[in-house]
Amino acid sequence: MNIIQITPGAGGMYCGGCFRDNDLVTALRRLGHEALMVPLYLPLTLDEPDQSAGTPIFFGGISVYLDQKLGLFRNAPAWVHSLLSWRPLLQWASGRAAKTRAEDVGEMTLSMIRGEEGLQARELEDLIAWLKTQPKPDAICLSNVLLAGMARRLKGALGTPVVCLLTGEDTFLDSLPESVRALTWNTLAQRCADIDLFLPPSRYFGDLMQRRLHLRPEQLHLVPNGIGLADYDSLESLSNRPLPAVPTLGFFARMCPQKGLDLLVDAYLLLKQRDETRALRLHIGGGCGPGDEPFVAEQRRKLASAGVLTDVQFFPNVDHAQKVAFYQGLSVFSTPAMYGEAFGLYLLEAWAAGVPVVQPRHAAFPELVDSTGAGLLCKPADPVSLADGIAELLREPARARELGLRGSQAVRERFSREHMAQNFVAALNLHPS
């Protein structure tokens, strides 16, 4: 098959959707399919080779913003738009994205969802003109439902079906300003009629978005996320690997309240007060941008006030090899996300390294933990329950190892990026347009 994958870039920030899409394109190519990855807005920041390298960036973040704010810019010469999509310039601009006001983001989001009727219509036509120079695809895949406004024109101009991955968009949409929130949801639901197939990563999130966007059941097909496994130890090696000399709890995600870092810190402080877990260390890894630094500093102060900061290490913005090494040094893992997590790639990464997890009993976590048998579930937003679950696994290292190995086997059998690509192609074949 010939697939075009359209993926928004996050500039200097790590993005789970970017990782997933990059893995999908990597695996599709290795399975013998043609796959072209087209970045939008800003360059992709990845910890593995960028499959969009050499492809122009469309809907450049600067141009999209000026389209929204300056009517004259929409009629600017093509060379001006081309200049503003220069990768180094967009990379510079990405460092300033956090300063965009919520009001601007709300109006811009609504405009983008309106597609050819929105203020960024010219950007869409530029993308279509370039895609027409490429071999005709069998399908165009949108990275998330916020790109649904493109589907009508893409289908009409290229005569090809459009499918859409789903990945936690509800949280972003619900955080839009009240003045545009309901209208944005309603407009999005209307635009979803232009999409042939939606591919949620979990049953939980598929059911949720089916309700909220009024989708028909036959419009959805489950395609779980997957990760690359080449750099992780084999199942046999993991079963023989010594346990960490000092028990170590790990967190890996964006270092922000939504991912529950402060909740995990509170649970860790409770564990440090118990005799059986007093020696426990805490390793905190993941993305940390300028907007996250005040929150991280607050967690450091909390740990320092309790006299335990020397037992805590931070690993911000690590590369792929460092991330794998991070997971390999853990006894137990938890990223107790506070919102309705659609999947959680960090669970696959922990399991690939043979590490058991403790997660809240909400969102997609029960579905994943129950189906793999690779961890424990605790009460949501409850540091005592979270601490109890972590302590239970630390108290029984043989059981913890068994759960971690179950997770590792499950990832290899069901959640590799090759499995994700195979499920993706199977979904397209089962749902021809």
C-alpha cells in the first residue's frame, strides 16, 4: 500500500503522537509498504530517526498564526509563505509557542477545523498542490482528529480515502476557552463525517470519542499503539537480569500536573516515611519544556523540604538510548496521569524493559493492565492507594519480576510497532472506502 501520514510537529517538545506516527511509518516501510510522513506546523522532535526528513513542513506555525491575525498576509506572495516555513526559523519559533494566549489557540483551532472555510485555507491548498506531485496514495492518515477539517478537500482533490488516528484530543478540546469550546466540538463532529475510518488506540478512548463526536460504530477500528523493541533486552536476558541494587521507582512522561508527577511525588514522600520502603529512590524522566520548569521546581522544593531530594534524580529530555537505560534501572514504574489517558506509550516502554507498573484505575489503564497482567491498579488521584500499590510490589520482588516479564512478553506479542503497522493495514483492508 501507499500511505501518506500527516503529523503535526511539536517543535522542541517531545510528543507521544509524533513518536507513534514515526514508529508507524518506520514499520510500514520495513513491511514493504510505501509511506510518506508529512510534518505540519513545526519540526518533529524525536528520539529515533525522523521519517519526515527531507519532506517540506506545511501549515508552518508562523504562517498559521499570521493567517489568523492578519488578513493581508493571506494574500502574500508564495515566496513569503515559503520563507516562513524554513525549518530553522520554525525551530526558533517553537521555543516561543508557550507564550501564545489560550484565546488565540481557541480561535485558531476552530478555524483549522473549518478546513477550506477557515482562515488557513491557503495553507491547505498549498499542501494539496504538493501532494499532487507525489504518487497517488491508497489512503491519507491524519495524526489526530483536530486535523479533520482537511479531510473534505483532501478527498475531493486527491480522490483517496482519509483515515484518522485518535490520541487524547478530548482533553485539549475541553481546555479551550468557553467562548469557542462548544462550537469547536460541534464543528468537529460535523467534519468527522468526511473521514472514512477512525483508529483509536484503546477501546476506552474509542467508546469515548464515539459518544462525543456522534460517530457510528462501524467508523471505528481498534489499532493499539506500538513501539520499537530493537534496543530493549530479550525476554531471556530480562529474566536473568539482577534486580536494582537499591529499589527504584520511576516516572516517565512530560513533567506536568496532567501526567500526575506531583501525585507520584506525594506517594513517594509517604513511602519514605515507612520503614520497609525508606531506602526507595525516585527517578523522574521525560519531557520538560520552559513552561514545565516552574512546576518541576515546585516538586524539587517539596522533596527538599522533606529531606529526600538527595534520593531523587531528574532525567529531562533524554535521547532514545538514555530512555532505555532509564527504564532498565527501575524496580517499579508509575505515571499516574490525572486525565483520561487514551493509551500511555510509557507503559509499553516500562514493560519492554521488564518493569511492572502501578496505575490509576481509570481511563485506558485498566484495559491495558488487565489485558497484560503486568501491574497493579490503584484508586485514582489517591497518593495513599498509589503508595500502597508500589509498596506491595517492592515487598514481593519475585512477584514484581513475574509481572514485569508478563509485560515484556505482551509488548513483544501485541504491542511492537510492527504489530501496530500490521493492524493498521488490516483495518484499511477491512474498511475499504
